[in-house]
Amino acid sequence: MTTGDITGATSSKIVVSVTPEISTTDTVTDVPFTTPVLLTLTQCTELPYRPSSLLPATDVPFLSCPSENISYSGVHLTFEDTVPGKNVNSSETCDDDSSSPDQPLATRKCVDNGWEDPTLTTCFTCADEASQEIERITNTDISEDNVEEVANDLAIVTTQSECLDTTAINNVAISLESIAEVNSSSPEVTQSVVGTVSNLMEIGEDQLEQAEDTASVISSLDQQVSNKQKQSDNFTDVQENVGVTAVKFDPTITSGVTFLYLPSSNIPKEELLTADFKQENTRLFIDENEVYINTSTASIFIPKGILDLAQKHDPSISQIPISFSIFKDARLFMTEQSLDTGRPRAGSVQREVFASQVISAKLELDGLVVESLEEEDHIVTRFIVDANLGSNEILLEKKCVSWNPPEGSIEGKWSENDCNTSEVDKHIVCNCNNLYSHFGVLVGAGVDRFSLAMNTTIEVVTVTGSCLSIVGLSVTLVPLTILKDLRQKQGSWIYTNLCLCLLAFNTIFLAGTTAKDDESRCENIAAAMHYFSLASVGWITAEAVNMYLLFVKYDKEDPDDQDDQDDKDDQDDQDDQDDRGKVHYFVPVSACFVYGKRSLLEDII
């Protein structure tokens, strides 16, 4: 068995890399890829393994970086050859109508081991120019003569994804439809379309949800790849967020096909699904059985029976065109599906999260619909899933889904009707009975029973405690405000203010339990709680100072004789009043400090 990285060889030949024989019954943990050789797909299945063909990898410094024509983020760039350590500008420049006319579209550095990725120039300002350029492209009449130029211009402006508002996103979607409808099979046009779709996936999901036409982006990409399949050569283009491979197979092969994405081994586990795609990490295996590599993030297996269906559909067919695509996430697959997110119930799904990459395969034959397959011919997909869960959330279900737009419509929804779900090791395995969909994994998140029970208990205890505090504080305030003897005491005024602050704190706290979904109300309640909490601490401090003045300083003043002591015992009330009189306006001054009334403090002093 062999594996291959498809790099655009001509005819029915593709560039592949020879590897050792791999048993499809065992887990493959590492697949080395070596020197590319040009082979037909029929030769691939019979190629013997020879250890001498495996060449050791060596880091040999480049004497120079050769000139290159590349597609980066859908933008076509040309760089002249240079020596390591030098920066080279692209031959292409920004448009004359842009804010950076005649500036190179990109710069690129040559290092010891070859070219680095280009750095693109910001040709348009976010204020108006980017939106105006997209509007100009949308209003352009696109034909076979200018489609390549228009597609490239669209890719250039969408590299500034931070400049795109909802209107601009909708215009980009409309432009992609117009480009795909030209039915151009140009690889340059297809590269620009793939790059533009990848650029759109840099936009936040919330902003994409506000746009109306994002669902058409997927159908435009599929149509353009179908256009590319009209040519005889193979095609592969992998950008940061999207990868596409269009391959033509010899109908005489007696094997199945596995397409997968194998991330680099140096990527941390938590970044497996978010790391940028690399073309060298896409893999195509030709073998009778499914090839399973436990480090792949997404894979799809097309059994031999599907190829037999193609031959039955057209016995004279000389090539079987199949297109593969992979998306980093599902943000472009907009849907109106939603769940009731009312009060959480233990063990019930409260929200659904798309937790995998999206992969697809399409048999590019007119009139052939691959659906209702027998079990032995099911399409098998495998995914690693990673869902962003809340602190008290757990995964309650994982289900394989397919994206099925209704006939004649671009709007679709995720459906679990066509796939069976199982779990093997760390992969979710999907067995699906059709080959006209995009596939992924949808997970249901809910609240843990234990966490929900604990939260309920804590909520009951907290509310009960706050209510008891409010009742107790209210009862305490009644005698402090009604009884005249208590009102005249300095300490009573301190206790009254302390009770009022604590009463306000507890009342506001209870009101805050109903403001969880109102951000502005929640902020106001939080500010009020902080204020009265600090005020309570302030009055506790004032009481501590008052007690110091009443007891500590009083005890330090020893009587001159016993007679004076007896007289003092007979006149406790008068002495206490005289002692308190040593600090004038103690309660008003304390109130000014606690409540922050500096102007009133100046008037008192």
C-alpha cells in the first residue's frame, strides 16, 4: 500500500511518497514520507516496499532560494530567486486605487532552509477602501476573460478580514457565487476561491452569524472545485483554514480510498483542532481497507463499492473524479438549529456545540447520486473532538452529523439521520449512507447532576441566609430608631448605620440573583454591592475607634484618691458623656469618611 501527497501532477498521475506496507488491522502511529516519485494510481497498489528507497532526512543549507510562483491566502505571488538572509518583494503590487499604490503585495525572506511564508501588505484602509473595493468587485460583470483577475482581487481584499463588516461579507458571498457560475476550470481561479473562503473563516463566528449569505460560500466552493474537475490534471490547495483535493482515479483499481489530515507531531494536544492547515499534512491512501492513523484529526474512507457504482453509472468512464475538502471548523455552515436554554436540568442537553473539523468527499459525476448505501459500502469518517465547555458542563452525547441543504437551496442543517455513531479509542467514528454531504461531530453539553445538586443547595442556603439576615437587621433597627434613650447614644448611631449598610448589601445581593442575563444590570448591582460592603467595613472600623475612646483611654485615667473613685461610680452616665465629648462630631465625621462626603466633612470641621 502507498500513500500520497497530491501536488498537481498531470493526467491520471499524481505525486506520491513511498512508505512501508501498513497493516490496516493495526493502529498506525507514524507514517514516514520520503522522496516523491511519479506513479499512476494503478501502479501505487502494486508497488513493493524496498528499504533502499527510504532516504534519511538531512538539513542541508540552501545555496539559494529559487524563484517561485505561489498562491498564499488565495493571492498569486511571484518571487525572484535570492540568497539566504535576503528579503524579496513580490513582483505583484497593490492596485493604483488603493491606499498603497505600487507597493509590493508581499515580502518574503529567504533563510538557510528555504523560503519563509510571505508577509502580505495592507493595501486598503479599513475605514472605506476595503468595503468599496468589495462593492466594486460585486458590481463587476464577470466573464471567462476577467474571472482570474477578479478572483485574485477578491482574495487580496479579504486577507484584511478585520475590515469586513456584515455588508462586506454578504458582498463577498455574492461575488463568489458569480465567480463559480462562470464555470472556469482554471487552477488559479480555484486557488483564489479557496483562499477567499479561508480568509472569511478568520472572521468571528458572531459576526458571520449576522450575515445572511454565508451558507452560499460553501456551495460556491463546491461548485468551483467541480469546475476544476473538468480538467484532466489533479489539484490540491491547502490554506490556513480550508483544504481541497481534486483527484481522478483509474476505474480499474480494486481498492478503497482514505483521505485524512495528519497534523504535525510538534503541535500541542490542545491546539490540534485550531492549528493552521499545512499542505504537507494532507494524506491520500489507496488500499482495499480503511487506513486508520490514531493521530489524524479527521479522515474519510470511500470503499471500493463506491467506485464500482461509478463504473455501473458510466461503463465507458476512463477516470473517476472525486473531490475532498476539509474545514478547520463549522463557522461557515450557518443553521437556524437551536435548543431551549431555560433552567438547567440534570442530565439533559442544554446546548449543542460543533466540536470537530468538517470533512467531505464528492463523486463528481453528473446524474449519479450516492445515497442509501448498503452497510458494507458505508462512508466511514473519523474525528477527534474538542468542545469548549463551561465550568459545570459535561458532554452528554456525541453524534455524527451530515450537512444536507434541501434540493434547490443553499440553506442547510446538520442531520444525524444518515449516520451511525460509535467511539473507538479517542476518535468518534461515523458510518454514513451517503456521499453528497459534509460530515462532522455535534456534541450535546449539559449540567452535571452533582454540580447541579450542589448549585441548588448553595443557592437555597444563600437565599435563606440572606433573608434571615434581612429580617434580623430589620428587627435590630426598630429599637435603635424608636427608643429615645437609644437614639441619644453615640454607639447606637454607629450600629444604626452599620445595620442599614448590611441591610442594603443583602437586599441588593438577592436582587442580583435575578440579573444573571442582563449585563448592564449585573454591573450596577455589583458596583452597589461593593459600595455597601466597604461602607459596612467602614462602620465596623468606626465602632472600633469609638470603643477605644470609651474604654482604653478611660481606663488609663486613674483617680487621685478613693473618694474620687466613689464619686465616679455614682456619676457613670455623666462621666461617659463627658468622655465622649472629648471627640466632637464623632458620628458625623465617621459618616463623612465612610460614605465619601468630603464636602460635608469640611463644613463640620
